[in-house]
Amino acid sequence: MDMNPNGVACMGPPCSSWGLPARGTSQRTVMNIYGNIFSHWVRSNTAIVSRAVLLILVLLANNCLFILEQPRQSLLSSHRRFNWLVNYVAYVCSSTFWMQKHGHPSPKPTVCYSNMPEIYKLDLGKLTKVERLENTTLKTTRLFDEFYWLFGVGA
């Protein structure tokens, strides 16, 4: 790896099996962090986190900084290797914040982990209901009336 000292690497392992919406399918829980180990999708996301930890170790050895992003409800922080990294190897700070405060079209509560203490500056405060309603431009679901109109199903 050829990275300048004090360079910054930003990473976001796929949250598709770590986040709250996928817990029914991935079967990940606080008590069973590895979830459905018979699912290739769940195993591959677990392996990606292990590889991200290895990458972070290389970054730390090269005196570089890292930022790892996940949804706030993600269980990634309970992964055995990530837990080892943040509790025994490196001083890692975390910051939770609202992505909408940084211009994202949806509110999206997020957490970032980093070896730079300044990560806390990402938290720009609470997101009020008024701010959320005024600034949300990304719609994640359709209204039922729209569904009925699109598919010709009577209400």
C-alpha cells in the first residue's frame, strides 16, 4: 500500500446485513452477531468487515487515518475483530450524527468510527421534525394510493 503519512482512507462496508432493516433475513442479533452462517450473503458481509479491520491495521502501521461509516443501528461494532481493534489495538473515536445535516436527501442516522478525535465535529446537533420534513427529498416508500394507481388495483 502506497499512501502518504497522515492520509485519510474512508470506508463503508456494506450495511445490507448489519443494519436494522435486514435483521429478519440475516438473523443477526446482539446475541448472535454472525446471524445465518448458511447464507452466502451474510458470510460475505462478515468477511468484508474482517478485511476492513486488516486494512485499518495496515493504515495504522503506515501512520494513516481512517473513517468507517455505518448506519446508527448497525451491529458491525459487535463483530469480534472490529471489537478487538477498537478495544485492544487502537484508540478509536465514534461520532453519531444525522446525514441530512450534511446535505443528504434523507435523514439517515449514521455513526462513524475513526482514529482521529476530530470526528466528533460531524455531529451538528439534533435533527428537528421541522428540519426533517422540510429537507427530505428522497422518498423511500410509495403511498398506497400511488401503488393502486400504478398497478391498477382497486382500493
